[in-house]
Amino acid sequence: MQLLPAPALLPFIRHYLFIRHSFESVQKLRLFSDGSTGLVFSFNSLLQDDRGDRLPASFVYGQIREYKTVYASGITNLIIVVFQPYGMSSLLGIPASELSNQIVELDLILGTASRDLYQQLSDSTDVQSSKQQLDHFFKVLLKQATDRPQPLITAATQWIIQRNGCFTARELMQFTGYEQRQLERKFKEIIGVSPQKMGSIVRLHYFLKEVQQPQYKHGMTPAVYEAGYYDQAHLIREFRKLTGLTPSLYLKQQNRLAVNFLPSPD
């Protein structure tokens, strides 16, 4: 289930995601980038990394450069705060480049406040009360934040999204007035990935949205071109790079916990 945050938080947070699932045995899960960073609260059974170590009960993850594998078992109860691409660096005051491809325990960043919030969410009886607690926490954090999203990078990111990830470096330079090296430095500092990487992620998710429309039920080829790929080989190559899967293997998976979080078929 997805719920939007309070309006004042929308420039920083895309949505709250509530996942509850019961696994009869240890389940291997695949997580790949959606262009956002996130904050995860895990209740009941904790997630494990690919080495078998338990992940913290609450943690933040930076931009995912490569797909990740985690394991879950028993009752898995997650609340995930999905930030805008530039949201977490502004709210937490940490350069996105420092968190890129990292998982960091939330206590190390926010200390006692994060433990109090975790306890409140753990005691919550329904998603609406959890949403209210999250809204209150992030509104307080927003008042304390000294950084704000840089308007030009915010606008450039929205421009990339509006173009469904299809653009050239020259077009982006013309839109922003920045040179390519300046853009790459700013994007990595504020968002955690380069503009080109963000474009490839946005394009892939646009394809996933399009291919599930009724008009594409007899074949995905038209959706390939609609999403801006040269051909199916181009799509498969980009899809494997970001997800570790082929498009057909992904689309066959019916038990996805989220668009970018699903049981691994291998």
C-alpha cells in the first residue's frame, strides 16, 4: 500500500510504502533502483543481506547503482519512506554521494529520535496512524533542516522525468546552462547518480509502466520503442544492467512486493 505524505513534505518524499507479507521459508528478494533513496523500518522478522547478516531494524539506503539481494523469512512487516531523488540529502543534510550504494543504520544518523519513531511505529495499530507519525516526524526534521533542494537540480530532475529519461547531454546542458562536468558533480552530490544514470532508470520504469497497459498485452515490442529504446536488444541490455533480470522474466513474476522489490526468480 502506498500513501502520500502531507503536502508540505511532497517536495522531499514521494510516498510511504507499507509492505506486509508472510514467507513460509527463507525468500531471496531482488531490489533495484527506482531513482530514489529510502528509509526502511523493519518489524517482526528482520531482513538479511547476501552474507546472511541481519540488517538493522531501521536503516537508510542511498542510490542503488547495482541491484541488491536481501533475504526475508516469516512475517515481514516493512514501512519504507521513498524520498524524492533529491529529498534525503536535503532532509538529512548528508551529501547523496556519501550514501550512494550504501545501507546505513538510522540511529547513526538521527540517534535517539529515530529510536523513538521506531517504537511509535511499532506500537501503531493501523497505516493511517503510522502515516500521521511519519508526517509529524518529517515536518519537525524539515524545520531543523538547513539544506534545501537546489532549484536548478530539482528542475533538471523533473525535466528528465517528464521526458521519460530520453535526452542527450547537450539538451540537458541547454536546459540548465551548466557544462556536463558541472552537472555530473551536482547530480552526484545532491542525487547520488549522474544525469545519464538517472535517465536510464527513469526510462526503464516508464517502460514497466507502459508495458502493463492493456494495449500491450499481445506483445511488448511497441512499448520498447515507446519508451525510447532502439530495439529489444537495447532494452534487454539496459534491463539486465539495472535489475539483473530479463524483461520477460520480470514480467512473469506475479508476487512483486513493489515495482522494484520482488522475489528473485534465480
